Amino acid sequence: MAERRTAYINAHLIDPASGLDAAGALLVEGTKIADVGPGLFAEGVPEGIETVDCAGAHLVPGLIDMRVQACDPGFEHKETIATASAAAVAGGITSIVTLPNTEPVIDDVAGLEFIARRARETKLAKVYAYGAVTAGLEGKELAEIGLLKEAGAVGFTDGTRAIADAGVMARALKYAKAFGALIIQHPEEPRLAGGVMNSGELSTRLGLPGIATQAEIIMVERDLRLAEMTGGRIHISHISTWAAVEAIRAAKARGIAVTCDTAPPYFALVEADIGDYRTFLKLSPPLRSDFDRRAVVEGLADGTIDAIASDHNPQDQDSKRLPFVQAEFGAVGLETLLPVALELVHGEHLDLKTLIRRLSTTPAELLGIPGGKLKPGAPADLLVFDPFSPWKVDAATFRSKSKNSPFDGRPVAGRALRTIIDGRLVYSAS
Amino acid sequence: MEFQPSSFTHRHLLGIEGLSPWDIEKVLDLADNYVGLSRSRHKKTDVLRGLTVINLFFENSTRTLTSFELAGKRLGADVINMAVANSSIKKGETLIDTAMTLNAMHPDALVVRHSDSGAVKLLAQKVNCAVVNGGDGSHEHPTQALLDALTIRRRKGRLEGLTVTICGDVLHSRVARSNILLLNTMGARVRVVAPPTLMPAAIDRMGVEVYTNMREGLKDADIVMMLRLQTERMQGQYVPSIREYFHFFGLTEEKLAAAKPDCLIMHPGPMNRGVEIDSVIADDINRSVILDQVELGVAVRMAVLDLLTRDRRGDNDDLGGKL
């Protein structure tokens, strides 16, 4: 029996990998992209092909979110693979990569297999997983990086904890090289990170212990030296400071194998948004000054910052309805990633093609996972969206189990209309 | 004359931040009236008769709790003290649950002290009555700043134009923050003196002059406010030793010589004699106003409870209508 064929016509195609940015059509055959281009179906769609009229909406590779906490196993009251996947596809995300800071920690093959099974049962977003760099995320002994890689781990990180010991980090970078494994670091010197918000006038006024920007820059600079020393590949997560952007820019110019990402809060929010102790804005790293925020935007524009991830970190009410010092760090982000990232386009800091590169093409390349491009033979992981349709974020409607969004109530523009994974429609805006 | 709003319109007293100079004057004027009552043989009025005040203290305190209790009782309110044990892990849960529970009992005012900055504001969002911040973490302690202001005003006749030096553990001090806000609002000149490890980040942005040398900070000061070294809030070492701290930052006769001859010495208590202040100075009846502060604390808290419950008493008289 012939594979099912679907034609997406009247679309604005954007494919950062090939440079395509034009009106046209795309043909899906089974689970793969069969053909794409401006001239496709110019003469009409032949008989026997199902047709989806995109009515001028944008058709891009589905977003690939390289930093998600699905809290599963262990913290299923906050999120599960199933709810995170549902939230992802509603946000136009076709692949997510989960952090290993679950209970138990994903530091062995059995843990990876558990996540893969949950993902298969859910059958929504594609779920990839990072393995732990160190056993139990304790920062002391290396986890079985080779075995984990063989079993499908797409990278290695100790999640929300920095690998603080320089000796351990150097060994991890060196050892991972043999397997072509990427080490992903949460950039924060723990001995300088005892606070709960950015250090400065605001933390002083609120009487809250601060975290200096130096906590980030010291760890970034150390790791750049270690990457240079070992020749290992390092990726630094959620960059939030001007100095870190500068250091990475200089390191890239020196030819060091470093990449990095940031998350929407760090280019869309500042420390002042914490206002009267709003715990939904208690993040790690903390929200910074507007000076730092603008440097992050510039880093995204010039490519110093390679990717944008949601940094999805679900927290239940009991973890957030607390005095600021006691509240947990983190914010959900799957369902606001696209519209908040689009603010960069509407603000004319990035063009749409560059934005999709940061949200899809680059993460796929960095982690070596399929997707991220509109190319015949590639998986039909697609997003149809309208970058302009205005709406207001309402966390109560989120599919994510937790509603701790720092963007709740924010007027935004742009949302997913259809999300397609392996040719299958998994989300359609009502 | 400038614009003067006729009544104190705040629902809660969560901090000095947000108070206008007229708000502050109003509290101080009313407190002045209550000083006389506290000194008379019959110390009670019935202004708050039938009203319930709950003192909800999540953090240990004797003087502030006693002061609020006396204030409520002298105004004729029913006062209940609740000391909530600070189990470290479920602190926050206790906070909101306790707030809802107490709210269901229809108190008219809640006085709350908590070890976390912002906790009192969080609680205030959950209740229908007036909330007075009795000190939250390192954030604010507004009634302390108000009683300090009243002490200064009664001794010096004014606040405007005075040079006030705040010395000691500024980093952990809610008293310092509230005083800086109040004194700046009232036109005083504020200096802070502390070892750099006990100085909050960017404190100069709060409108103070910053000193690490105590003699320079005390030069020509009209008032010196000493702060307690809050070792219970410290994680790690901030000063090498008490001996060294006292040597450089303890208030002694010799350092005080740099200030004006009639410089007043204040301390919010409890004092650590020999740590931040020399015993002889603390007891100098000509210059130390530490006991005045305690006395005026009751009057200030009476004024605050009076003003914050006027709406529900249906009394909007300007100054102590029922006094």
C-alpha cells in the first residue's frame, strides 16, 4: 500500500539550513518530507494527495527544545513526560531534551530506557534525554558516559547543578571526547551563588541575598580554559550576563569548541520584574539588569549565542507560594517559547529565519538529532504558525501540569497553528 | 504650604517604602499624644475597644512583642500573642495556612514578624484585616524606624538636616533599611558605616554615604545608630573575630569624639555590650537614648494600630479623636 501523502500548500516556507525563505508548498510522504519548494504544486495538487491549505501561514521545521525538565520519574506531581509532551506540541515544539535531575537520576542506561518507554506511550513530542556527567549528580565520579551515549543520551549535564570541581570537569571533557559527547554546563560558581536574585540595588532594597554576575562569568571563563586545555566540546546553558556573552564571543574567535544557549526570561525580563517578591520570577540563573538583557539580545543577533531553549522548570503551587527565599527556582516555558522568542523578531533584533535557526536547526545540529530542516528525506517534524496573531498568555490554560509562568498575562503575538511529528498531526489550534 | 492629605490612607503598614513625609508626620504626631497617656497612672483608653489584635511572631522576640502587646492593650483592644514555632522545612506552609486560619477568626489587625524578607507582604495578600510588619527578614521594620524618628524629633526638635550615622551589620539589618528610607524621606543626611563584608550591594543607590572607617563616618554626626551583629543570619564568616570587630566598629568614647558633642546614641536592641557598643556609652544618660526608644516604641505602635483601624471603626478624625 502506498504511503499516505499530504501537501501543505500556500505556505510561507522558512528553512534556515538551506536558506529557503519563500512562498511555496511542502509534500509529506509517510513520516518524511518528500519535496519542498516555491514551485511545488504550482499546477495544483494531483489527485490522491490530501491537501492542507496553510493560507499564507509560516511553515518551518518543528522547534527543538534542548533544555526541559519533565520531572519524570520522581516528581510527577509537577510534570510528567506526557504533560510536558502535550505542552511542547501546543507550543510548536516537536522534540524536547530532558535533564537528568530526576529521581532516580538518569545516570545509567535503565533510566534512559524508562524515559524512552514513557515517550513511546505518550506518542506526542519526540523525547530525547541527557545523561548525567557525574554519578548521582554529585560532581565527584563520572557516570557511564560511553554506555549512556551508546544507549541514546544526546549529551551530558549535571542539570541545574554546575560541575564545580575543575578536576572533574577537565576529566569529563577529556573522556567525553572519545565518544563525541557534548558536555553541557550550568554556569554558576556555587560558592558565589548562595543568593536568590541578582545582586545589586534591588536585592538590597528587598533584603534578599544576591548572586553576583561574577558567579556566572567565573564558571564560564574557567570552562572555556578547560575546553581549550582538553579539546573537549562544551555547551553552556542559559547565558544571562553581558560578561559571559563577551567571554564566549572572544573564545569562539580563538577557535575554542564552545556553544551556548539562553532562554526567553533572559532576553525578555529583568530583575525589576520581580517587583514585590514575585516567586514565579525566581530563576536560576537569576534575572539580571537591563544591561545584561540587552547583551543577551545582541549575542543572539550576532550568533555568539547559538540556541534558544525554554529552560522549562515546572514547580507546583506548594513550591512557589512561599516567601521568596524559600520558594523553588524555575519557570515553565514550553508554551511561551515561540511567542516570547518572536518578540525578538517583532523588535527587529533578529529576522525570522535566524530565529528559527536558534530554535530548531542549531539545536538539532549540536545534539545530532534528526529534524531542524525542510529537506527531502528528513523527518516530517513541522510547525505551521502565524507570527502575528495576538493573544494573551493565560497560564491557567497550559497543558503543562505546573502553571509557574513568569509571562502569565503578557500580551504576545504569534502562536502555533499546527504541529506535525513524523507526518502526523499532533496539535491543531482550535 | 504644600499639599497635605488629610488622612492616613494605607490599609497596612508593611514598610516605610511608600509612605509620604505627611504620613510619617501623622504617625509621629499621634504617637506624641500617646506618650502622655503611657506616662499617666491610668494608661488605658478605649479607642480600640471590641477590636482584636493578633501578634503573630514566627521569629523570637521579647521587646517588640511586648511593645505591641502593651500598645494594643493600652488602646483597649483584645490582644492575643501567637508565637509560631519555626520548623525550618514547613515554614512557608505554616505561614499561609496560619494566615488563612487566623483570618477566619476575624481579627482587626495582625502584627507579623517573620525571618524571611517579603513574608509579611505575602501574608497580607491572604487576609482581610490590617497588617503591621513587625520585621521581615532583612527587608523592613517600619515601627522601629518610626520610633527612632520620634525619639530623634523629641530630642532634636526636627529630622530635616540632621546627619545620622548608622553603624554595624547593615547587610542583615531591616532596621537599617527602614531607617534609611524614613530619614531620607524626611530630609536627613544618612551615612552607613560597616566592614565591606557587612555592607549590602549598591547601598549607595539608596541615597546614603558609605564609610568603612568609623571615625570618618561619625565626623560631625548628630545621631549615631548602632546595629547588632546578627550572627544568627550569617552563613560563613563575615568578620575575623569579635575582638577585631569591636576594635574597628565598636562604639567607644574615643571614636564618638569625632561626632558632635551633643550626638545622640541609639540602638534598636538587644545590645551586645563589648561587641558593637562599649558599656559605658550605652549607659551614658546624657547621650544614650536607648531607653527612650523603648518607651516611645509603645506610643508609636499605639499610633499605628489606631490609624490602621480607623476605617473599620468608622472614625476618620484627624488626630486622636477619642483621646
